[in-house]
Amino acid sequence: MARTNLITRNGYYKLQHELDHLWRVERRETTEKVTWAASLGDRSENADYKYNKQKLRQIDRRIRFLRKRLEALKIVDYAPSQEGKVFFGATVTIENDDGVEKQFTIVGPDEIYDDKTVISIDAPMARAAIGKQLDDEVRVTTPTGSHEWFITAIHYQRTKPDAC
């Protein structure tokens, strides 16, 4: 399944910050270490040289990925017309018949790492919830079977398009 090219403004800024940090800090420091290690002589048995060359390749690979990805992404800001329904960027609270409650924010696939409070727009739960309103039923089929949830709250974080 192809990744959706949507991202929240905050998520976009985080990726931009990562790219900037990799380019201005990590790459510069690693390049200096490679130069230093190379000046020591025999590179074939120089662990510092080998390790930092490999790290430099990883940094360069991530920089190339982020540059291409940032160009392809479309920032989605909050719009007042979204109020009352579940759309991209919504924080949704759901509850099942047993009283189990869950809360998640629907974001782009580039924003889900290191954050257990968000789900990708491509996730089955997010796809099932899109367009629903308060008290609507959300039916999600998973490997363990079909599950029913009810939307108990919908909230949007309002960000200004020019905010950092």
C-alpha cells in the first residue's frame, strides 16, 4: 500500500528540523571524524575510520530521503469546516461496549514513529473513522475479528499556517 503524502504542520516542521540537524551538525561532525581517522594512516584496520564512514553513508541516505519526502508532502492545516467530524489531524476518543476507551490523533505516516498517541491516516482505524461524527459507530476488521467502537469526542489542534 502506498504511503499517503499528507502531514500536519508540526510534523513537517519536525522533519525539516531533523534534516537541518543532520546536515548542519551530524554530517559536519562525522566528516571531521572521518578526516581525523584518515589522517592516522592505514584505513584498512582503522575502526574509527570504518565506523564513521558507515555513519556518514547512513546520514547521507537519510538526508536524501528527507529532501525527497519533504518535496512530496502536502501540509494539512485545521479548517473550521472540519469541526464535528473526523478528518486528518483530529484527536479522536472512542469507546467500545465494554467501556474500554482509547484516544488517538490521525496523522501522516511520517509522523507515527516514537509516538504511541497517534495513528497513520493509512491505518484501518483511521480509515474507518474518517467522516464520522460524535456518537457514530466505527467498525474495524482486524486479524482478531470485527470490533465496534463509538466516537465519544473529536478535537482539533488549531495551528496557524505561519506558526513554527
